[in-house]
Amino acid sequence: MKDMKNLFKENGFIINPYVLKNIKNLNLTLNEFLLILYFINIKDILDLENIEKIIGLNPEEILNTYSDLINKGIINIIVTKENGKVNESISLDMFYDKLIMSNKEEKKDIDIFECFENEFGRSLSPIEYETISNWLNNGVSEDIIKGALKEAVINGVSNLRYIDKIIYEWTKKGNKPKESEEEYKPLFDYNWLDGEDYE
């Protein structure tokens, strides 16, 4: 029992902290994550017997996971010829490229939230974070959101309902985000003609 506990305590796979921090953005399954760890730490070839021994997946699981990683564009196969012999190896370049892209997108989101906090002069509430995220998820470009924020600040209003109305009006006039062909629908349900208080 004690020996088994020591086995569990042993350091095995090593993973770069930057990879660990950003890998969650790739939405990998546990099996995909384990196979990536194997390729990073052990071998860059598909050795079914060794993979089964090291990470405990059976050959069918390994092949399915391997196929999923290729289909998702996470890994690819490099074929080389040396002394008349053809060799296949697994490249993780696409995996690292995706990590870089996900890191840039995350930083972009952080930037826009910081922009709001700087303009409002306070921290955003969870509902405000969710509202801004919904704008981004609905295909509203950061430029339009930042422009609407600037417009609201100029008018002395630090309220997301007011900013949502500006975004709605701008996209209605044809200033739609390039990412979306659909007309933007406001997130808030209110009657602007009744002159609601924005503060």
C-alpha cells in the first residue's frame, strides 16, 4: 500500500505552465488531453502499445482520440524520408498555434472589460461582465462596443442599457459587425420612448 502511494506521488509528465493555463480554451476531452501530454513528454509517434501502458487507454480509444485530434486540427502528421525509409511523426505545431490564438482572444476580451472599468471608474458587476460577453458572443465587434461606450461617456451615462441601445441603433442603420449578417437585437427589454432613467 505504501509503495503504491509513493508511485502516485512520483513526478511524471511535465507540462509548461503557459500550456496548462491556456489549454482549457481548446475544449479538449480528457482522453485528448492525455494523448497530447503523451506526445509532449514521451514520443511524437503513435505507439499504441506504449500509449496503452503509459496512459491506460485501450487501442480503440487511442485511435479514436488520435483521429479526433487530427479532425479538430490540433495535431498533424509529418512524413519524412530518410535513407529510403519513410517515417511518420506527430507535429504539435497546430496545437501550439491554437494555444497562441486562444491566448490572444482571451487578452482581447480582458482589454474590453478593462476599458469599461476605466471609463466607469469602478469594477464591473457580474451582470455587466455577462452583458459585455453577450455582445461579443452575438457578433458585435469590439470597435462598435468601444465606440458605443465612448458615446455614452460623452453623454455622461455609465449604464449598459444605454450602451445597448446605441449598439442597436448603429447596427440598425447598417453599421453591422462584419462577423454577423443578422440584425442585432437589443439585450434589454425596455421602452425608450418613456424616457427611462439611465443612471
